[in-house]
Amino acid sequence: MATPNDGLITETNRQYYEGAQGFVQSTAGNLTFLTTFNTDLVYGSSDPLNVNYALNNYKLYTSLNGYPGSFTEVIANYSVVGNAIVFTAGNAPALGTYIVVQLKTLDGGKYGTTPAQMAYGNVVETNYGSYSYIILNDIINNFMVAYVGKDKLIPSVKRTDVIFHAKRSLQEFSYDTLRSIHSAELNIPPSLSVVLPQDYVNYVKVSWIDHQGVKHPLYPTNNLTTDPYTNPIQDNRGVPVQDNFGSNIEGDSLTERRWKNNDVYQLTNNFNNGGEWADNGYGLDNWLWYGYFGQRYGLDPQYSNGNGWFTINDREGKISFSNGLVDKLIVLEYISDGLAYDLDTRVPKLAEEAMYAHILHAILSLRANQPEYIINRLKQEKTAKLRNAKIRLSNIKLEEITQVLRGQSKWIKH
């Protein structure tokens, strides 16, 4: 008969939802308490005055009776070995002491009594939903077991080769297959530019958020403006000026300066509801007298945009915005390659088989004297499994599609 420990889920409900695991000292002098979180403990220091203390992804508390409000943080005399809390010799908790390891969470947990003692972070929330993923290291281990060995397609291969192809596979999958769209909430400063995220590869969508939390899409400038990559200072003959080392002296961009100071109403011919309308006494019904009659008819839709524009400034590594967006809250949705952080090196289980097929084909296709029919078969399998993974991960719901299609019966005037 199967026991609960026979399954793949090893965390208790308390560990998963609360991010906490408790112990009671039952053996005098016991120094070691092994945690069983899915998340590995990260240990920097047990001393809050040590700069590495901030690296800890947990906090440790003890209580003599286990009652709420009775816990105090342990800030010395222990270390972490693997995932075990190990107290130093002579500092073992007394018999009956309650010990709690709390992973950092957005609400700080319920064991600290002061803000400094609370376990603030997002380690617990990051673990939510993790069962739907398999980490890259497990993909590599499983591949070595299932596909490498005697009487298998790959008799032998270096683990470093498998790691290389696994990482390349994850990168390729991240661009158009995996759910790898990241998003960052940012405020636009007076400079109208924000630095691109460290793991940025390409943007998906940029929107500004109104006071009700509704997204308003922003669009790239396309042919409206550009960010020059070099801006050499020129003399009165138009020749770039050099410094003492013979290199061109760079200045700021006049194109970018003019774009930041432009008048958005002149770009789009949008009506300005103040000022000129009030001065001339015209109402909205009399717009044709304002002088835009004939100009507004047939506007290019890519420039008829009241939300604003953005441009990727590759020279400075920033994303820049039109001047009407200063102080706005924006959300930048972008693609990463899946390898920037340890957390990203996760693969949805629905794409696991496709990754094995990709690694297998990549390794054998680079080996000499491989039968061409084997390579072609593996290529077909890789393509088919990748297509299946895309379908599985597309997350299509029939009810959501029908909800959208209900509006197709309406007449739309063009």
C-alpha cells in the first residue's frame, strides 16, 4: 500500500502555503534540524550586522511554549549545512523548545514581533505553482539516465555537452514556446527614459496604467523618430571633432532632445480640449472650422495614437517615452532567454519531452558518421514534440474563445 511519502509532493501543506517548518527539541544536546522544503535554504550569515545576512532566504525562530507572540529570532550560534540548521556546540536548544524555520514571504510570516524580525521577501510566493515545472538540472540528470548508455542511441557523452545543449534548448524554447514573458512595473521619470531589465531580450508589450488599473497600449515610434547610435560634435565645416586620443567627441542627441520637447497634438492632430478651443469658442460640433478638415481625414493609423509612444534606445540601453507620459505608471512585458536567474532555469512539465528530443537531436546531429535516416527521424520527432508542447502550453479555453466570438455578430462600420 502506498504511503504519502511515495508521491512526488514532499512538502506538507504548512510548508507549501505558509513557508514554515517546525521542530520540537526532543533529544538533549541535538544540534541538527533538517528542513524538507522544495526550496533550498540560502545561508549568508546568522549575524544581522554582517552584510551577508541579507542573502538568507529564511529566518529562524525559537519559543519555549510555541504560543503566538512568544517567538524570538535566532541571530547567532548556528549555521546551515545543506538544508539543515546546525547549532554550534554548546548552544543546542533546551528540551521542549519550539523551533521554526520561516521562508521569506510577502507578509513577513507570523513569528516575528517587530518589523526587523519579520521574514519579508517573496520566496514562498515564488514556490507557488512550482509543481508544474521541472528544473533544468533534473532535465539533464534524466537525460543522462534515459538516453545515454550501452545499447542506446548515445553510448557515451560528456555531461558538459548535455548541459550546453540543454541551455541552448531552453533559450530557443523561451523565445516562442515557454511561458517566459516577464513583466516589470515602472514609473516614468522626468528624463522620460528607464533602464532596460538585466535579462531583457525583446519587448512584447508596453502599456501605461490608469488610476483604475486598466492597461493602455503604447506603440513604437516606427518612422516618427529614432535614437542615433553616435552623436559626434562637429566643427563649422561639419567635420567631427576629436579628443587628445584621436577619438570623436560625443555629445547628446538633438533628435532625442527635440522628441522629448515635441507637441503631441501637432503629431496626431488631436484636439486640445483646453486653451485654443476655449479662446475660439468652438464646440466639438464645429470642429471642421478649426482648420483640420481635410487633414484629419485619412490619417495613418500607426500615428493616430493618443496613448503615447516608446522607442528602444540601444545606445544607452534604455527605453524612452514620449513627453505626455512623464510620471505615468507603465508595465513593460518582455522576453528573457530563461537563463538569467536560477529561478528561470525551470521547464514546464508539458514541454519536458520536447526538450529531451531537442537535446537528443542536437547531440547526434553534430557527430560524425551518423546515419542520415537517424538524424532525419530525430529531427521529425523534435519538430512534432515541439509542436505538441506549443499546443499544450497555449492554454486555449473554449469558453473564453466563445465569449470573444459573441461580439462578432455586431455590425462594424469601416
